[in-house]
Amino acid sequence: MKRTTAIVSAGMLACAMHTAHAQNPNPLDIRACTGIESDAQRLACYDHATGRDNLPAAQKRKDESTEIPGIFAKDRSDHKIVVASGNSEVSKPLSLLDSRWELSPDSKLGTFNIRGYKPVYVMPVFATSNQNDQPSSPNPDNNVTSPQQLQNVEAKFQLSLKTKVWQNIFGENGDLWVGYTQSSRWQVYNSQISRPFRETNYEPEAMLMFNTDYSVLGWDGRLAGIGFNHQSNGRSNPLSRSWNRVIANFGFERDDWVVMFRPWWRVPEDSKTDDNPNISDYMGRMDMQIIHEWNGQEFGLMLRHSLRGGSRSHGAGQFTWSFPLIGNLRGYTELFKGYGESLIDYNHNATYLGVGVSLLDWY
């Protein structure tokens, strides 16, 4: 008992010793703190011994704001950055692009943290009036000769995550990310053919992203990047589909709006083994995505086109809407019209409507 009292007294004495050398504490002060039983007093002792109680309040807020948000965190106000405002510093919520791509120096969270990429959702109902029961391609080896017994109502789900593998490649700018997206269409209600997965698309990619700072017509140009993208459905002929692309990214934002432009170039393949030689005329050569957040809801519009005229002019549009339900669970709806809802349907024109729930939105 006397020994414990002596240790506690030594700890309290260490906390009381406030000297001009608090920024370079005596290790004995820290060891003395271990004898304090009260959590609050022990923390105060550690803060004093390490000199943290001498930090400016703005610095403390900055340290606390660098906590890594959860994968499914939605509230951007939980993660803030400290910015200069006149002669003082204030904290403010991250912008939409900052919340996903860690663009500004104060929003950097380091490498190998799992982050959200594209929406993560489950739609028990994903319906169309024009199911593609006989996929085709200009390559004779990729034509289905007999119609499949498919239902027009199925389920669809998507998983999409990314992580930063290299931060600040060029000074304080340039981050290398790797991402993976998987989306599946499941004939779960089709018992006649044993409820198969009709189509699953696998999409790994690597992206080099840069923080930019310029304005165009009132929009802040915040992001520019270049990446390599592979997308395939992992199936054998005649249902095999795949392509590789080099994709550029340009991101603009203001308030609760984001606009992303993504032009791409398809990496050429041998014409004899190309599963889908005309895929660029249907799945396009560029897309634009517009995202708007309002009252906890997120609205998305994707527009895609082949950038060709005449018989080679094809495109697609997709509208999404998500809204709060319970906690991180959100309602999710998707409306798609045009070509290429999936790889197997790259040259198939149809309208799709899905309803379900999401755990992660775009922003």
C-alpha cells in the first residue's frame, strides 16, 4: 500500500512539474504517470509529460480530425480539415471529392486504408422488359446460337472498394490508388434453370490521382488523374466478354455538386481473339457523371456515348437515387436506359429498373 501511494504521489508530482522544457519531456515523467489509477488524471499526466497541453487549440483539432473514417461512414462533417481564415484557423467539413480521394494535404490519411469507391448495394428487384437471352458479337466464336431461358426480373448487387498504395509520389501531390468493383446479375427467382448468376463483371484498376486547383465557369477543378482499367466477365466462349482501357479523370465540384469526366482509350486486341471488337461503339469512349447531395439524399446521373456518328452512334444513361433509412442503411433505386448495362449486354439496348438498399454511395 505504501509503495502504491508512493507511485501515485510521484505521478502527481510529475504532472505538477510544468517547466519550459515540456516540449522535450523527461522520460521519468512518463513512467511516473503509469502509477495513476484514475483514467482522466493519467491522461492529463501523459499530456503534460509529452507537452501536448502546450499545443495550440487549432493543432489539437487538426490531430483529432485525422482519424480514419469508417468504410461506410456517410457524414462528411465527422472528418474535417483545418484551413487558414484571416489571422486564425478554422475547421470545415471535407468537400465531396476530398472525402473520397484525400486531395488536400490536410485530408491525407496514409496508405492501405480500405475506402469506398463506387456504390455498394443490393437490389432484390432488378427488372427489364427486354432481357438479352441470346447475346451476340461480331466474332463468330462469341455468338449464342440458342435462346436462354431467362426471366425479366432478377437481383443485382455490387461491391466496390479502393485503397491508396503510394502517397505523395511527386512532392506533396500524386497518389496511386488501386480499386476493385464486382457487380452481379442473379436469376434468383428462376428455379427452372437452378437460379444461376446470369452475368458478373469484374473490374480491377489502378489510378494515379492529382490534386488540382483551378476554376471553370464557377466550378472548382479539384482532381485530375490517369489509370488502367480491366473489365471482364470471367466466362468462356461464347459468353466471354472483356476489354482493357486507359482512362483519364477530371473532377469538378461546388457546394454539394460533383461533375466527373472520364474519356478513355481502349487497348487494342488481336482481332481473331477479341470477344467484342466493336465494344467502343456501344459502351462508349467517354462518360460524364453528375452527383448532387441534398438533405441527406444523393442523386446521380451518368451519361455515356461512343463519340461517333451515324450507325456507330450509341450511348446510355443511368439515374440513381439513395436516401436514408436506418443508420448506415440507405434506400437505393437505379434506372438505366441504353446499351451496355453489363458486358454481356454491351451491344444490347434495354431499360432496367432496380430497387434495393445501399451501404455506400458515391460520396
